[in-house]
Amino acid sequence: MNIRLFAPFLGEEELNEIRDSFNKSWVGLGEKVSAFERAFENYIGCSKSIAVNSATAALHLSLSVYGFKPGRKVLVPDITFASTAFAPLYNNLEPVFVDVYEDDITMSVEDLENKYSPDCVAVMPVHYGGQPAHMDRITEFAKSKNLKVIEDCAHTIGASYKGNKLGLWGDIGCFSFEEKKAMTTGDGGMICSNDAELISKLSSMRWLGIDKESWKKSKPDEDNEYKHWYYDIDYLGFKYNMNDLSASIGLVQLKKLDEMNSIRSGLIARYMEGIGSLKKIRPILPFEPVKYSYWLFGVRCEKRDELIKFLKQNGIATGVHYVPLNMVNYFRQWPSKCSTAEAVWKEFVTLPLHVQLTAEELDYIIDKLKEFENKFL
């Protein structure tokens, strides 16, 4: 066995859509990016979406729309990818690391309340692994303190929490299409909101602040057909745009998304049934695959490093998601005690989960987990 941890699910349909872009000789920021944005709006049910080249860019730009004064603070969960905490820093703001709940690894509302200070201007909850953060309580607290809510949906897409789509609970939602996420565009991200006016300027900010995208400059100008080339710059912008090659993949992936989510949910259900009898190895999250859309599956084990070594010796790739940010060298300059995060991450082992994972491979992984528990725990 040689079982991958993650793998994108790509086929002939994506190649055909890319081929179409080749045939049109337009592979940069173009009509397909706009088409992908409209398709995403229809899928999520939001007023406006803006495609960018990564979720990192999405988080950065989403905070930037508010023009917060430098030095203000943004509350982020301690267990997340570094991008969540870099977004405040890109905007000359400071991250404040909030502890997580032991059972579901999402932002602790109690610690959020404790870490809040009048200098805080926003909160960035993360749906870890696809497990929804407690958005009803988070948004209620945020409203009481006039905090903006940037929802980091990098680990999930398509699920709802208490009747509302994830990504639409906050002021702005940010999604990831990085190559191993729930759907992919190779690299890419999306900003969405039900406040179209709020994020409207981000369309130009992701394209260097230019008020007219290149593909539109190739069309006749309604007022002056000889000034199609003209553009202006209204904002300090960034080179964060998605391109038509990525959007080509995204248009097809979005059509496949519900099926891919369903397959992953079935695999998680099989995992849960298979390890249900184990005493020392238990799921990393309270997985509910019928309700939510998960991007990863993992377990907790006191002998984490030994388990990782054992699985690698048996051809099974693993990972650890993540080292708490307050323990990472760069972020130590913003100290914040997060005792639960600092304790629980030491047991995390991410296991293979992707659409192409076979039942035979999954059962083999379960057998090896059972073998490890019987031998070493």
C-alpha cells in the first residue's frame, strides 16, 4: 500500500474546460472568472462573490475593506493555518490568539469573551476540518461588541449550520480552492458576502486597484469606442486575481462538489464505524458527516509520534493539523495563553481522506489502527 493523505479529484471535464480557454487564447483574468463568481453566488446563495488567487488573499482583502486603524486587534483561533493570523498583520493589525474547545477544536466563545478588549475590531472564526464554529454565539457576541466577523471557510464548502450556510453567518466569508481542499482550482480562493456594496471595491483591489479588468478593455467602450484601453486606479491594490485557467477548473469542480462532499461523508462514516471499538484511538472531531462537509479526518492518540511512524512504515501518509499558532516562533511576539490548544494538538494525527480513497484502502488503514492499539496501547 501507498496511500496518499489528500488528492484532488480531476478529470476530462476540467481538461475540456481548460482547452476551451486555450482555444479562446485568453488564460488570464477574464470572462470565466466572472462566470465562476456568478456560479459560486448561486451555489452559496450570496449577493456577491469575488474570486482571488488564494484564501490567504481573500482573508487579507476582507479585513482591508474596513480600513481599521493600525495597531488594532483581531481575534483568531489558536489552532488554524497561519494565513488566518497573517491577515491581520498584512493590514497592520495584531492577532489575538483564542483558545479552542477540547471536543470540536473550534474557537472557544468563553475565551473569546476573556480575550476581548476595546482595541479589538474583528473576529475570524474557523470551521476546523469542516466542523462548524459556534457561529450563533460568536456572531451574537460580535454584535454586542461591534466586532466585524470574517468567516474562514477554508476547510468546508456547501454545509449549513443551524439553518444558515457556512460563509454567510459573518459579514464576509472566505473560501479556499487550494489543490487538496474540498474543491480545487489548483490554487485559489473566494470572497463572498450578502453585503455587495461592502466588498464591491475588492474586485479592483484584487487587480492592482485598476477599475477595468483587462478582458473588458478588449471590448468596445459604450461611450467612446476608441477609448476601450482607458482605465483608472482608485485604490492601493494587489496582484491577487484568479485567472481563467483556474476558473475553468472551478466551474467544473463546483458542479461536482455535492457529489465529492457526499463521497467524503461516506468515507468518514466508514472510518467512524471501523474505529468505534477502539479505546485509545478516537476521532479528532465529533464528526457528523450527514450534517456537515468535512475536509479532513483524523484521530487522537497519546502516542501520536509512534502512531505516525507505524502508519508510515505501512505505507499510510499522515499529517498533523496544526501546531498551535501561539507556539510558533514568529507568533510568540503576540503572547496569548491557550491551554487547551497547547494540550490537545499533541495527540492529533490526520489520516487519508479524499474522493479517490478506496474502501479497500480505508479498511486497511482501520486494520492498522487496530493493530497499533493492540500492540502498543
